[in-house]
Amino acid sequence: MTRTNRRLSTALALAAMLGAPLAAMADPVAYPEGYRHWHHAKSMVIHDGHPLADPFAGIHHIYVNDPALEGLQTGRYADGSVFVFDLLQAEHGDEVLTEGERKLVGVMVKGAETYQETGGWGFEGFAGDSRDQRLVSDGGQACFACHQSQADSDYVFTRWRP
């Protein structure tokens, strides 16, 4: 496990231990096979110094499936809507910022009944390029705690940009 993945695992575990109640055992969130062929919703870079830089510094690409794209446009997310947060190292050199190795693949899937404890969304993180090394150990509570600031948009940070 890389140092970054250990820090991410530690941060998520610490958030769970600091009072985030464990959610009822909901269905595990599956790895989003083929997500890079979905709709690219946005990209962003988190720099060192940002409150979420440790462990989320890097280049973020957000991909959405068809139901999530419709939700971005309408503000209503149907069950089965999926957001993928593809986080890559940011490599600096020769006056250019490029993608480095993958740090994690974060997944947010809408399931109103299945994930009631986390606002109707299931959360998971997969370490690096792994499809089975899971990083979320608290039922998504730490992820949801951050997403609660977006309650007015069904806990979604990404906005539609026509």
C-alpha cells in the first residue's frame, strides 16, 4: 500500500472512530467498470494547502453514468445514478501539470432505500488501480459527513455546466 493510500485509509478510519455512527450494513458499492467511457462532468485540481489536500491533493476527474447526467440537468437523481471521482497524482514539471499515478477511484451511487443512513447514497473508495482494495470502512459515514454541506443539491458537489 502506498503512503498516500495508507493516509487515506487512516483518515477514513479516524473519521469513523471520532463519532461517525456505523451505518446499517448496506449493499457494498461495486467498482464502476468502464467508467472512463461515461460522461465526463468536470475536472479540478486540489493543491497543497486546501483543507482536503491530505489525502485528496491531485487531479480530479468526475465521470457520471446516464441517470446521473440527467440528475445533473434536472436536480433529481434516480436510483442507479453513479458518480465516479477519479483522483490522480498531480505531476509538476517543465511548466506543465500532468496526470501521475492513480491515487483512488471514489464512487457515489444513488440507492434511496439501500443507503438511507447516508442520505440515499452509497460511498466507496478503491485504492489506486485496485478493483477490490476498499478504502471505506464506516459504511460511508465519513464521506457523507463532507457531502452533508450539499444537502440542497441531494448531497452532490458537481454542478451542471451547459
